[in-house]
Amino acid sequence: MARGEPSAADVELIGRLAALDVVVSAAQLERWRGLGLLPRHARVWLGRGRGSVSVLAEETVAVAAVLGRHAGSGRDVRWTVIAWYAEAGRPALPGQLAVPEPPWPAVREALVWALRRSTAQHLVESARTAARGSEEEQDAFYIEAGRVVGAGTPDPRTPR
């Protein structure tokens, strides 16, 4: 869909989010809708050939607020979905909206993506392969695992 002027509902949404100290653009709202993360506005028909208008729903404000809090320039939207999922269901803080659950297909896709990038997952896969291999392959695995795990463990003697 070509970008044009934001709808009155989107302008209202951007204003409501700004009141919550969450800054988003119309382009971000459009992108989140395209990804299925942000609900589309409900349409109200005016009747007698006068067309329709978009109406802002409270759930849309809550979803856009959590997306806006966790999104960042250059940040993969899947990290945003994971952060949203981690925050969903918590009691709302004073002055904040309750965070609804994100759509499960987006959560699943984000978690699978993150798992595939995980060093721990790569280590588990290597261990499974080494377990079926020779003793030399197993020894090589233990050397590599020690290197990987050791690289991620800070030396307690090193000042921070």
C-alpha cells in the first residue's frame, strides 16, 4: 500500500502514544500492521453514501504502546515481539496500559529465529553430533565447547 496521509485514527493514535511518552511514526504503524502485529482500525459507516471513518480502539493503543516502547532504529522486529511477549500479562503500572498478548504466530516465529541464533543452541547441536561421532570428534567438541563457554564467562579477577 502506498503511503499517504495518516488517517484521523492514526493521528489520534500517535497523539495518544505521545501522551504516554511513546514516539512512533505513521510509517511504523503501517509496517506493524503489514506484519500482522497491530490491529487495523474498525470502520464505521456513515450511511447514505457518505463513506466511512476509522475508529481507534483501546486495544490498538495498548499494542502500539508496547511496540513503540520496545522498537528501536535498526532493531529487528522479532526482538521487539520477544520483548512484548515477555511483558504481556503483567499487571499494568500506574499511568500505563495493560499489555495484551501478542499474536502467537509472530511470537513463535520470533522465538524460533532467536533460538537459531543462540550460541547455546549451536552448542547443543554440536554435542548431539559429537555424541554420534568418534572419540576424536568428541574431544574436538569439548575443546570447542570450552572455548565458547569460556568466552562468555567473565573472569572474576578482572575489575569491571
